[in-house]
Amino acid sequence: MISRSGSSAGRFFYSGFTLVEILVVISLLSVVMLALGAAFRTFAQTEVRLDRRLDVTDEFRIATGFIRTTLSRISVRKPDPPSEPADRKILFAAEAQSAAWIGVMPARYGAGGLYYFRLAVENIDGVNSLVIRFKPCINSATFPNWVETEFRTLAANITSFEVQYQDSRQSPSAWSAIWPHADRPPDRLQLLVQVAGTNWPGIVVAPRMLPGAGDRSSGFVIGGGR
């Protein structure tokens, strides 16, 4: 703004903003706008990370719930017919990167009853995923061909997966990557899962043994079916 004043001598004086002052103001406004832009970008990135964290938490909750439900009730039935008259083996496969067993399918996930289950990491559509495979249980001395069974993807982008087993009859009771006892299941199983470089909390399940005889089509079944 320019003002003009006069004097008796006829001289005029002008006052206002100089070019330097205007440039300083523009520079300050630019800094403020850059700061606001950075703040908005940070808010957007935080929201994306929060949504991702919520998705991971929800994935973990669903996966662990399904694993605990199916793995907490194991059938100790012997292979039918047994390979030998005195065969004490049960149909349970314990490995460092997988576990297979006979358990109960929760009714809310489909037809209840006894099923063959296998938990392992598989490559699904080019992505390493934690997969549980299942098939209705029949009188069989071996597990089915897992490639031909149905499956459910529990988590994707698996970095590492390990199954550990605990024997309470051993002193001291420690976790091991192998289970040497073919006549009984482990007292506890621990699943160590790493998803996209982030470790899940350890999943520890203590299996409860179901009756060793019977199949999905006959006999006593807990959790649905006949």
C-alpha cells in the first residue's frame, strides 16, 4: 500500500512493500505449503500402515482360530487295516515344516465330522502361503494324496514356518523339531510363523485325543456329522 503526504515545501513521500519483502513473504508461504503437504502425506501413509496392521491382525486372528480348533482335537485311531498285528502306530505325521493328523472339522466351516488335515506352506499362485488341506476321513492306512484335496489359505507372504513338538514325559520338557513317537501324539505343538518379515506370536496348541476308532460315516463323532 502506498500513501502520499505533502509538505509546505511541496515534497512528496511514498511508503509501501519492497520487492525483497514480497519475495520473503512468498518464500514463507511456500515453506508453509510444503510443510502442510508433508503433513498430509504422513497422515495418508499412517492410515495405510494402520489399515495394513489391522488386516494382518485380522488375518492372524482368523488363522489361529481355525488352527486351534482343528488341531486341538486329534484322533488317535490306528491305520485300518494295520500293517502288522501288533502295529501301534497312529495316523499322525509330524515334521519340521508340516503336520498331518485326523481331527474334527468345525461345523461352521462345512460339514462336520472327522477329516484328514495337513498344515504346511505351499506356493499358491506364485506366493508362499500357509495352507491347511483337508478331506473327509475314510478307512485308510495312509493319508490321502494332498494334491487332490480341498484347501484353505490361512495367510500369504510366508517368510518362514516351523513346527515344534513337546513331550512332557521327557525331562527336561523341551521343544523339538522332530517327534519320534509313532504311537502317540505330542503333548503340545508350537507353530512359528513369519509373515512378510514379521513374526507372529507363537501359536501353542495342546491336542486333546478323540476316540481312536470310527470314521466320518460311522461311529461316534464330536463336532457334527453322524
